[in-house]
Amino acid sequence: MITKIKYKDSEHNKKRVGKLANKKQIPDNLARELENFAKRNSIFSTKVDDKLVHHCCPSCLKAHALKKSEELNLDCKEAIEEMFECETGHLGYYLDEEEIIKI
Ligand SMILES: [Zn+2]
């Protein structure tokens, strides 16, 4: 049984979640979509400032964010790049539940 989860990137994630919560750079509809993506692809959840935060693969979340921003015709690529300091997906693909999606 796991009693303690160590998450090395928690400070970075707090910032990321903070930015998502502020929704200053990311439009509301995309921010909501990303929250839903994180929820359905959640690896585990933690409480940050009394709010339940769902953690998923950041590379997949970033790829999904970029794809959705294109689909929704949103001009927020820079904000997404700034929010996620990681690779975009995995070798041209990302995972959404059981679906492998080409970037
Ligand atoms: Zn991933």
C-alpha cells in the first residue's frame, strides 16, 4: 500500500494550476476543456489550497491544448507553450483515455 506520494514537480504544477484557475491567458472554454481532460486522464489527485487537483501526463495535456486551440480557432499558442515546459505529446501522438490521437 502506498501511504505517501512524492511528486517531484508539485511546485511547478501548483503554478500551472494557478494559471489555469486565473484563466487570464487561456480562454474559459479551453481552460474548462483542459480541466476535463486532466480529470478523465487523471493518474492521481491531490489537494492544493483545499481544491482537488487532477494530475495527468503534462505532455499529453499540452498536445491536447494545442490541438483544441486550433479546433476552436483560439490564438493562445504562446500561453500554452509558456504554461507547459515539456514535450508536446509523445513522438507525434498523445493519449486521451484509450484513444491514441495524432497531433
Ligand atoms: Zn503523455
